Amino acid sequence: MSRKPRKMWLLTALLAIDLIMLILISSVSARAETLGSSGERVARIQHELRKMNLYHGKENGIFDFETKRAVADFQRLEQLENDSRVNHETLYALGLDSDSSECFTARTELIARCITLSGCRTYPEMLTVAEQIFEKTDGTVTLGRYISENYPDFLSADFEPSDKAYTAAVQVIRKSAHLGGTP
């Protein structure tokens, strides 16, 4: 393949991945967290509620009945609409920046999809792939560029990552954030 068509293909792939990230971010921001929801945003909500001594369950990222009760208690205390759902108003009152949460969630989704495309079967393999992706996208290479160069089938693949893939992605991103990396 000559250089010009290859560059055009790469640029097209990067733009498509950026579009996917925008779609993921907008779909995440539009939804309110409620009973049955799961993910990094729910884990952050649980963490904040625990710091206020309102939540006593596990910080597992699953919006269960204990989380619902704690959210309702928080909304009563803050005199917010008490519907036990976490929307932008409740996120703001919790002190959570929805933009960084949405970016974290989109990054988690993309890394979990890469883990799945890598064909990992065990959780340790998934962690290794997530760590490799995260190390290579530490500021010198964007995640979009890394995906376009290493996962050519990313855009055409129709699949859902497993819970283990999501958990591995979240674990590596959190670990990096605690070590001073970019979440």
C-alpha cells in the first residue's frame, strides 16, 4: 500500500475512533444511574457516599438496593429531587465532575473492547493487555491512534466485552490514577 492511501486510511480510522468516543461519552452523560446500572461512575458514587457515611456496602460499581437507599438518603439531606436516581444535579452535589467520569468511562469501554479483541481468556491475561495498552498511551500516543494501529478490526467488530474485561480495564486505570498517571 502506498504512503498516501495508508495515511488516509489511518486518518479515517482515527476520526472514526474519535467519533465512537464522542458517542460513548454522550450516551453515558445522557443516562442517569439507577437500580441495575453498573460501571466506574457507580463505583465513584459509592465511594463518595461511603465518605459521607451514607453507604456501607461494597464499592463494586453495581447500583444495588444499598446504593439506591444511600442515594435517596443523600438526596433528602441535600434537598434534591428524591427519586433515587443519580443525574447531573446529584453528581454535582456529590462533588463528582461528570466530564472526567464520562471520559474515564469511555476510556474504560475502549480498553475493555481491546482486551476482548486480544482474545484473552483469563483475568491475568486481561490485566496484562490493559497494562500494555495503558503504558503505550501514556501521552506519547493517543488511545485512538493506538487502537487504529493495533486493532484494525475494532470498528467492524460487533461484540460486548465481558465483565472481566471491564474490571481489568478499570483496575489498571485506577492503579495508574493512584500512581499519578492520567486516568
